[in-house]
Amino acid sequence: MTVLSRFTLHPFWRLTRGLTLGVRGVVVDSLGRVLLVRHSYYPGWHLPGGGVERNETVNNALARELMEEAGVVVMGEPKLHGLFANFSNFKSDHVAVFIIDTWHQDDWKKSAEIADKKMFALDDLPQSVTPGTIRRLVEIFQHAHKSTSW
């Protein structure tokens, strides 16, 4: 392949082969409850998290998103639960899910993005928890088979 054709096709390859990566945190308190957030722009309760930015590690993205969305400060090393394909969202989207059991609560206020956050007992989850969130909780707490899809 010539340098010119490689240079010309490079933007096309980035569009067709691009990859997006997100992080979600399963924040667990001492009572075994999990933290869920409710977005202002999207229905349902979700695990807190968001996108990994350029030049950002997944651990840094996780810490940033948990602080921004819920005022959670990660202490210690998060445990990777798994990496999941979220192709219904975008054909090259992946989500890394981490378990966080050592953390503390910092200041938090409702924002334009996050309407609410709350700790929920696993046997008292709201009906509007998203399917991907339910799948991750069942995998982690009921030791169900781990899916490869979000």
C-alpha cells in the first residue's frame, strides 16, 4: 500500500474501526448495598461511570467519574469484574466494570447530568434499574455466568 493511499484511508479506518471505552463502578458499602445513579437525560438507575478520555487510564477515568457523578473517592485498588461489549450503543463500544469496596463519600450535589444517587440493598432495587446494571449485579453477587455483552 502506498503512503498516499494509507494517508487517505486513515480517517476512514478510524471511523470504521474506532473503539470507545467506558468505565462503570460497582460501589459497595459495609452493609452490602450498591450505589446507583439516575441521569437527568436518560431513564433508569445505572452504575455510576462514563467515558475514558484520551490520555487517561481506566483507573483514572473511574476515579474521575465516581467523583463527578456521586462524590465517591476511591481508596485502594478497584477490582476489575470484566470488560463488556456494548454494541447496541455503538458498534465499537466497550465497558470496563470495576468493584469498589474501599471508598469514602465526599461532597455531592445534584447536577445537570446526575439527578439523584442512592445506595440500594440488593433485595430492594428500584424497578427502573437498567438491564445491563442488573446483569452485572447478578454476576457479581449471585455468581451467575458472566456475559460478554453489556
